[in-house]
Amino acid sequence: MRNLGDLADVAARLEALPVGARLWRLVGLVSLGGCFEHYDLFMTAYVSPGLVAAGVFHAAGEGLFGLADQAAFAAATFAGLFLGALVFSQVADRFGRRAIFTAALLWYSAATLVMAAQSTALSIDLWRLVAGIGLGVEMVTIDSYVVELVPARARGRALAFNQAIQFVAVPVVAFASWALIPHHILGLAGWRWVMILGAAGALVVWAIRARMPESPRWLAAHGRHAEADAVLRRLEGDGAPAAPFVATEPASAPASRGRFVELLRPPWRGRLVLLSVFNIAQTIGFYGFGNWAPSLIAAQGHSLTKSLAWSFLIALAYPLGPLIFSGLADRTERKWQIVAAAFCTAAFGLAFGRQSAPAALVILGVGITLSNNLMSFAYHAYQAELFPTRLRARAVGFVYSWSRLSTVFTSFMIAFVLKVGGVPGVFTFIAGAMGVVVITIGVFGPRTRRQALESLSEA
């Protein structure tokens, strides 16, 4: 017999929730915070040429390790994301999803405002690292929240909707960079305004999201059954159970805290290794293009203004991709979505590296973007589905941190390959990484389609 608000009751009621306006509103609100992670991440690509033009960054051959300062800027970003995902994401398992993603967004805003006031490459990179810690915690917590809230039958669509909202930030930062970087406004360089806009918008969203409820699954897993039941009653609306809350243990029962050592036992150990290898490889394709698009176009012989303009056209595809593919999100197995997306990223990328005509660059750039979109929302759902609630944030944080650490080094590797092998060399490198994705997920990845989280989490 289930008692209202315990984990079995919460899981059953969440799976039975109507996929309607109440649920989509919550997914939309939590996704707004992710907009600013994506704004900040893709800002790397768009403000770096402006920082070079302003004399703050050095171009290739003059920066750290004889490479462009953009490489160090990207590396600082992902070093912060690595620390946030690996070291601090576990606090979301202890203190709750809602409290941590709200605090992380505030952290990011403050650090980014300070970064906008800096005038040297070293100080910008330092504050970029600090901001990245907040962002690293943020994305892990968002994934955990959405996956725990939405029924299995709509989980893929929810992550697609989540990413569509988040990716709106990419054309916004691309347009802001194109419009502002060439100018000084109120005595401030345009690149500073691009940073300030991201920080200011995040503060607004932080205030909005403070009204969001905690994850019912997290509350139930921590013995807070009455609170879990109350949140579910609001989500169910008129369909809420009429029976009063009955607890089998006091509301003050100690929290059930998972330990990292549990992840080193089967079946979690195998999933941990699989997803760590996958994350090392996938980020090379995603950020190898996303963080370098204007520079890759410029390397084909085009000016800063034109490369920013064409990058903006490519960026318009970012929020459209998840919407285009949302119809497939819960109809096809998640692992095969990832495999197909990785293959297409490699194919479009190899073609992009051999083009210089503007129309071809934009069309192939859109193809790469759409492929990366599909891979992104599919794997964000996939990796969060494969671990139990008590361990979800720390497990996702651990495997996700490898993508961040990978990008710290691949930022320098792409700068080096671009210097010695040009744009074709960069996309050959990316294609190799996508081959690793195809093999790891295609051969070893478990199936997750339409399975409740609790059935996927049975050891």
C-alpha cells in the first residue's frame, strides 16, 4: 500500500500527470535560466573577435602557447564549468534542485558583471572561470529537475522544449555581438555591453524562478513526504487525490543522502564509464563548431563583420532544431538519435571545411547546428535517465564534467589544428570525435525509451 507523498506514490503520480499547461510552464521557467548558460557559452565565439579588435586579446601566434587568446578564454570557461559540474553539482542532491539552480544563476550574474569591467586578458579569463563554476552547477541541476518532473511518455519532448528555449540565447548573443561590438555606447566598448546584457537578463530570470516548487521526487527521497504531496496536488489540479496525507515516518526524518561510492558499483559503474567517454568526445563536435564559428568563417578569407553576420544567420537555427526534432523525441530510441546526430555532424562538418562561398557556409553551418541540437537534447535526457534520484545530480555532474574538461584542452587543440591544418583540419578532428560517439553509444548504450525513471534505476 502506497502512502501519499512517499517515493512510490510520487513516482506513480508523476507518471500519471497530464502533460498540459501546468507542466510545460514549469519546464519553461526552469529553461529560462539555461538561456543564460547558452548565452554565456556561445558568447565565447562572438565576443572573442571583438576583444582581438579592441587589443585586449592577441591573435594567433601572440597569445598563450603561441595560440590565439580565444583558446585561453574558452579554456577558462570550461575549466569553471568542469569545477562546477564535478565539485559542486552534488550540492543539488543534498540541498535540492530549486535552491541550487537559483543560487547558481545569481553567482553567474555577479561574476559576469565583474568580468565586463576588466581590461586585460588574464583578468577576463579569471572572472570567466568564476562565472563558469556557477554555470556548471546550473545545467546539471536543470537536467535533473526536468527529467524528475516529466512523465516518461513526454520526457524527450520536454528536453527538446527545454533546449529550444535555451538555444534562443544563441541568435540573441550573435545579434548583440554583431550590432554592438563595432561600437562604443555611453563610453563603454561594445563587447562589454554584450557581457552586461547576459548578466542583467539572468538577474531577471533569477527573480522569476524563485517562485518555482522543489522536485517532488527529491522531496520524497529526502523524507519530506507532506511537501512532495503538496507540490503534486498543485500539479494535478482538479485530479488530485482526495485522501489526506498519511506518513509512515516523521516529516523530520533525516535526508537520504546518496554517496559517490555507490556509483562505483554495478550497474552504475558501467554507465559512468560509458557516459564519461561519450562526453569527452561529444563536446568536441558541439563546441568545436559553436565556440569557433565566426573564427572558422573568418579563416576562410572573410572579414570580421561578415563572419559575425553569417554566424548570426547560422545561429538562428539553434532554437529551431529542438522544435523540428521534438516529434521524434519520444518516438525513437534515445541512443539512436544520438548516433544519427553524431554521424550528420561529422558529414556536414567535413563538407563545411572545404567550402568558402557564403551561401554554402551558411547552409552547411545550419546543418551542423541542427545535428548538434538533436544530439544535445537527446543526451541531456539520456544521461539523466540512467541514475537514481538520490545520486542523479552528482552522477550527471561527474559524467558531464568530462565534457567540460575535454573542452579545456580541445580549445587549445582546435586553435593549434586551425593554425597548422586550416578549417579542413579542424573538421577532420571533429569527425574523429563523432566516430567515438557513434561507437560508444551505438554499441554499449542501454535503451531508455518510455521507461519510468525507477525502472531504469533498478540495480
